[in-house]
Amino acid sequence: QNKHFALFNVWYLISKHHEQDAKRVIHSIKVGTALVLVSLLYLLDPLFEQVGENAMWAIMTVVVVYDFYAGATLSKGLLRGIGTILGGGLGCFTAILADKFGKTGNTIVVGNSVFIFGAVATYYRMIPSIKKRYDYGVMIFILTFNLVAVSGLRADKILELARERLTNIGMGFSVCIITSLLIFPMWASDELHRSTSSNFTKLASCIEECMEAYFNVSEKEGRKSINTSSCKAVLHSKSSDESLANFSRWEPWHGNFGFCYPWEKYLQIGEKLRELASIILSLQACIESPLQPSRTLQEPIKETCKNVGLSLGVTLRELGESIMKMRRGNEKVLVLPELQSTKLELTILSSSELQAFETVEALAVANFMFL
Amino acid sequence: QNKHFALFNVWYLISKHHEQDAKRVIHSIKVGTALVLVSLLYLLDPLFEQVGENAMWAIMTVVVVYDFYAGATLSKGLLRGIGTILGGGLGCFTAILADKFGKTGNTIVVGNSVFIFGAVATYYRMIPSIKKRYDYGVMIFILTFNLVAVSGLRADKILELARERLTNIGMGFSVCIITSLLIFPMWASDELHRSTSSNFTKLASCIEECMEAYFNVSEKEGRKSINTSSCKAVLHSKSSDESLANFSRWEPWHGNFGFCYPWEKYLQIGEKLRELASIILSLQACIESPLQPSRTLQEPIKETCKNVGLSLGVTLRELGESIMKMRRGNEKVLVLPELQSTKLELTILSSSELQAFETVEALAVANFMFL
């Protein structure tokens, strides 16, 4: 049965690897398609006569804005639009204002405003909360403001230029949106949902592996070594979770996710999971330490500990599954009293044991998650 | 003495906050200066007559490439240059090749090559090792290839255009480099060095706080609560450490850092520190758990545990300081035997105690770090 489990794991890894790869290939094809579509603005004569050299901006928009997740593409595109409009508007205003100061005054006014707006916007860009969400928009604001304010000295037809560029950015953006949302969309929200649920499973198998390694010591081989990589993966999931949640907020209604879906809950669950992962990691360190309690101390708590480990594993898997399928886990009502009674049992036993304490700790956190 | 320590901590936080803020202001001013310098290409008539509308590319380069750390600016600029040259070269080649197929054939050849190169480059962009280091360069490659291949149909003077744009990108880049490296440079390597060393200090004060909270329980107030935020900050430092190390590799020789400085060592030390942080975090969870050993069990090990905690703290601080000052820590020879003897003492005592086991664990990891 153990071998079967290992085989299943390998198969799972391969299929997951392939799935990941298939997604990458699909994404590459989508980007290629979007690029060809937007290049048609250049390649087809009737279209080119309409848009002219400004078609460059449409291509640039597609290359820069297109991202793996639909939410990322949407947020970048919208931020680019807003940044361009704000920067362009302010740049226009500055150029018109500066025009009233004569030749030299003009240069001075434009130079100063470029310095002030550039410095202030750069400062705001570095504030963590703005950096996390609006970094790209602020960058585009600086870029557009500069280009418009500076070239305002040369081109009189600044408004027309702005209109044409915006139209082109809009065209590029709509090509992005169409290929990104309509052809095999990759939702960041799906990914966040899936990864949160799979983190439960990962921790469950970590706990089971620990129990296995601790209590099944064979005389000749010694203790089995424990694979800590999946536990560490959960521990380091913070930054990817945060960016996924950030993109998810931008994604429109789809699948089971409505408007105003509570994405922060995922971050909170992730935080709890990371705490649990750190406890499991130090449990693993305890198990692998050369300092161990004697057999006689181990024996009486063996059964209870194993039970706790297994039911913890089952509960975590159950929770992960109920998150995946988005149903209320009714099973927890069945498991919770059992866990509580084992905890009590362990409390009595554990006053002289190290191992159990750790497990109870993990349990306390798991219990906390039920609330 | 305790109050003094708290005051010192607050002062440290404020001064650090100010320092951070001062750095941001300096960076903003540097960006503003670079923008004004590059805008002069437009604003001053003799310069504008030379570069023309292509000055746009210089401004764009400054806005996009300029980053907080010198290493990030350098790497982005160099990747941008390489990407532009490669993309431009291939685009030129494609345009010339496609020109031989007549009007319709031309469109088909260009469209297909845009699709193929776009899709393949996008696929490579998503491979983690390439994404981490060369993402920006590949994006610029796609962009330039597209622009050149597509517009090759229109402009006959494609080589001249490429030369002018490259010159402008070069001008923008040199403005970046001059302002970034010569005026108050912010080295990513300094930051990595500083943060690694300060992580040692953070963990040291975490351990000391734990010991304080565990053994100094007053009857009326109960246990003091422990501040876990700095420990968690260490735990989640992986992604920022990695990007800093990545930027550091691009930075030229400066200060105490020579060529081929072993930046991976910092990542390895960081990994060990994170393991230690996760152990301290679960130690904190143990201390705050409602399940506690009786006073009589606590009393005999109190002194030894405190000693271990304090000497661990001292050792960590010492190590952090010796990293900061880049000198070989001779003190460890003095501290190590002491730790080892206390560990032995604890081993004798700890067979019936939970708390100590944890500490020994932390010690084992700390010892491991000496090797």
C-alpha cells in the first residue's frame, strides 16, 4: 500500500509537471496570436493607412501588458490606460502653461516640472502599499508626463497625438483582453484557490511522513529521512500568494467566484498554514535530532500519537478538499470531538514526553483553524 | 536596564525608519535629475537637431531602467541593450528575407516569424531560472524583434533607424549609470550584507525575549506576550534576499566586495537563519500554549536554560557583528565549548522536560552554523 502511495505521488508529480508545461505552451501560443493580430495593423495596408506609425504603441502595449494570469493582464492594462491619461493630461497642461513664458522661460518651467513630478512620483512608487498594487501605473504616468511635457515644445498638434496614441494603446489592450480572457483563460483566482487547497494536502502528508518516520524505526536501517521540501514550499508561499490575491482582485466574475469575493481570507488561511508548516518543520528537526527519548518512554504514547497524526492528516485533507470543492465541511463535526478527546488523552500522557507536546501544539493550531 | 533596552529599540526603529525614508528621498532626487538630464536632449535646440524624435527612446530608457539599487539599474540596462541588439538583428534579417517573397509572401513570412519567435521567447521567459534573471531582456527582445520585423516592410532605412535608436538607448543608459553609480550609490550588496547581519540580531533578541517571557512569570500579570513579528520577518526574507543577491551579482567592485564575491553563501546563511526562525517560532508557540509543565519541573532547569538562551543570543549577535565587520569571529572559539558543556548539562536534565529540548534543538542548528 505504501509503494502504491509512492507511485501515486510520482504520477501526480509528472502529471502536474505536464499540466504546468501545457499551460505554459498555451500561454505562449496565446501571446504569439496576440502579437500577430496586433502586427496586422502594420501589415495590412488599409489598416496601416488609418493608424500610421502610431501602431508601434499598440505592439508595445501587447508585449508589455500581456501576462500569464488574466488578472495581471487586466490590472496592467487598466493601470497603463489610467497612467497614460493622467500623465498625458498633466503633461499637456504643463506644456500649455510653459508656452506662455517665452523661449527660455519655457525650458526652465518644463525642466523644473519634469524634476518635481518625476521625483514625487518616484517617491510614491517606493511606498510599499502603492508599490504592491499601482507600481506599473505610476511608472507609465512618469513616462507619459515626460514625453508629453517635453515634446509639447515641438509638436503643436499635441492633443491629436495623445488621442491617436490612446486609441492605439486601447487597440493593443483589447487584443490582449480578447486573447487572454476568451481563449483558455488562466485565472489567478483559480490558481490561488488550487494552491491553498493543495497546501493543506502537502502539510497532511508531511505530518503522516513524520509519524511514519518516528515510530517505524527499523533496527538495521535506522530512522528514515524525512523530505522537508514540500513543507518548506508551504513556508515560502507568502509572496506568491500575495501577488495571486492581488491579481485575483482585478479579475471579473467567473466560475464560482463572484464580485467582492473575500480574497483576504485566503491570505489569512495561508498565514495559519505557514505557522503550522513552521511547527511541522521543527517537529521534523526534533525527530532527526540525535537526542531521543528512550524506547520505554516512547512506547506508551505510540498509539495515541499515531492516532493524532493520522486524524490530523485526515482532517487537513478533508479541509483542503472542502475548500477545493467550496462546500461547507460537515465532516469536521465528526472529527473535532475525536481530536479533542485524543488531545485530552495525550495531555495526561504527555507530562513526561517531548514528542507529544509538539503534536498537541500542531493540533492547537489546527483547532484554531476550525474557528 | 530592561527599559533602557526598550528605549534603545524604539530609537533604533525610528532612526532606521528615517534612514529608509532618507534613502527614498535621495533616490527620488536622483531619478528627477536623470529625467531632467535626458530631457535636455529635447529641450536644447542644438541637441535636438542631432537626435530628433528618437530622443523619446532615451527618456523611455531612463524611466524604465532606473531602479532603486545600482545593481538592478545595471542589469536592466545591460539586458535592455542586449535584447535590443539581438531582437533588432533578427528582426532586420527577417525583414530582408521576407522582402524576397513579393508583397503577399512578405506579409505571410513576417506574420509567421512574429508568431514563432514571440511564442518561443514567451515560453522561455516562463522557465523559472530564466525568469529570475533574464526576464526583462527577453521581453525587450520580443518587443524589438516585432517592431523591426514589422516596420521593415515600410522603412527602407531600417539600419539607420536601428543605429539611431541604439544610440539613444545608450545615451539614456549612460545618464542612468552616471546618476546611479556616482551620486550616493545604493548598492544591493550593501543591503544584502546589512540585512543578513541584522537578521542574526533579530533572532538573538527573539530568543532572549522568549527566555524572559518563560521564566519571569509574575503572579498577577501572568505571562508576558511575545512579539513574533521580527521572527516572521526573518522567516519571510527569502524572496527579497534572492532578488538582492541577483542584483549584487551585477554590481561592479566596490567597498569590501571584490569580483566573484560568493553571494550564494549569503543565501545559504539566510536559509539556515530561516530554519532557526521557524524553530524559534514554534518555541514561542510552546511557551504561549495553555499546556505547561509544573513549577517543580521548571525550577531545576531554569538556570541552565537561561544560560543557554543568553549565550545563544550573545553568539548570534557576535556572529552578526563579525559578518557586518567582515572579520573572522575569533570569539566563537571561546563560546563554542561553553555552549557544548551547557548542552551536555541540559541533556542530563532534559529527559523529563519539554522546554529544554526545543532549546537544544535551536542550539544544534546554531552549532551547525559554525561548521
